[in-house]
Amino acid sequence: MNIRPNRVKQKLAAGQVATIVAGTNEPDLIDQLGTLDVDGIWLEGEHGGVDYGELGNLTRACDLWGKTSVVRVMDNDYATIYRTLDRGAQGIVVPHVNNRAEAESVVAAGKFAPLGKRGMYTSRQGFGVDGYLKTANDQSLLIVLIEDIVAVRSLDEILKVDHIDCFFVAPSDLATSMGQIGNMGHPEVQQTIDGAIKKIVQSGRVAGTLVNVGNVERYTRLGVRVVMTSFFPWIQAGAKELIERAAAGARG
């Protein structure tokens, strides 16, 4: 039995854009989203209710549909990161990585020796897989969030850390750290986001960011290769259109 391939990593290796959808922490809803041609499912463990007891079923649902399970953990903690991987996650998102040492800590926890210091455990992803401990590093996805202005100022050093698959520029917290709470569209914030993305791309590393239907093309033109979005705005837009059409029909 071979290790399950990581679809997001496959897309990145091929130079393509990887799409990740957020908005669910329910296995049944993952089954429904499984019909969409997205590459990964974002599971929210920082702001949402994902815990270790649920991760087995959540990541298993992603596996059934061939989606990469991408879990945002609550902190940059050694045990938090490797235990999340041990529960079946194919990808980890670590918040508030603000300097090179913090980026190195992500790799130490997320990769087995000799690349890191991840605890030596088979993981559900490795059951029945010969040589899992030798091949798991190739399939584990590590994403760090650049979401504070201090991280942007330290970006040159952060980008020197190997084995991180994506440097994800997170607009909301970044705006807040710049004194622009809830104002991601502020020109200075947008300039900072664009500048960080360009620096990541120019360094030869993979940039990611939060997108919507209106701005995704602009960001992919800048070189972003990991895009994340919530599916809930699609429901809102579809419901709004249906209600408006129903009212129009009733008026004749």
C-alpha cells in the first residue's frame, strides 16, 4: 500500500494553482463538497471547533474524496503540530509566524528526521504503508501565515527557511496589526499585501492568500499559487438571486 498523495502538493509541484475551500468542520458537509473540483478542505482549529477527537473523521472524509485536509492549528506549538498530523491531517497551517526562528519551529514539528523533529509515530495516513516514516515528509504540507506587520518586516529571513510549502499572506490580521481593523481595502494595507506577495514570488517560494471571485484573477496574476476562500458567500449570492427571481416572478 502506498501513501496517499497530497493533491495540493501535486498542484504546486506542477506549477499550478491550488484551491482550498473553507467553511466546514463537519464530515457530512465535506462529503457534499467532495463533488467540487477543489484541491483542499480547510479545517478550522484556531477560530473553530476542530479538536483531536474529531480530526480522524474529518480527515478521513477528505481522504475519501481525494482532497487535501488542511488544518489551521491554534498555535505554533511542537506537540500541537505533530499531533494534528498524527490524527490524519495532510496539511498544517500555523498562525502568526513572525520571524525565522518561528518558521524553523514549524518545520521541526512538522517533518520527521532528518528534516525535523516530529515525534516518531505512524499516523493514520501511514497505516499499512511500507516505509511511511521515509516518505511522509514528501506528502506533508506546511503553510505559515504571514499576518502581522512584524512578519512582513522579517519576510526576507522567514523565506530562507526550507521545507515550508506556502507562505500565506492573511489580510484581516495584517490590516489589524497596521491599525486598520476591518479595513483590508485600505490602500496601505493593500500595498503591503501586494508587496509581500511579490517578495515571496520573486524569492522562488510559493505565495498564498485569501481570495474571492472578484479578486482571485488579480492575485493569481501576481503569482499567488495557493488560494483559499469560504464557500458561504456562494450560498449567500445564490440565495439572494433566487429570492429576487422568486419575487420578480410573483410580480409577473
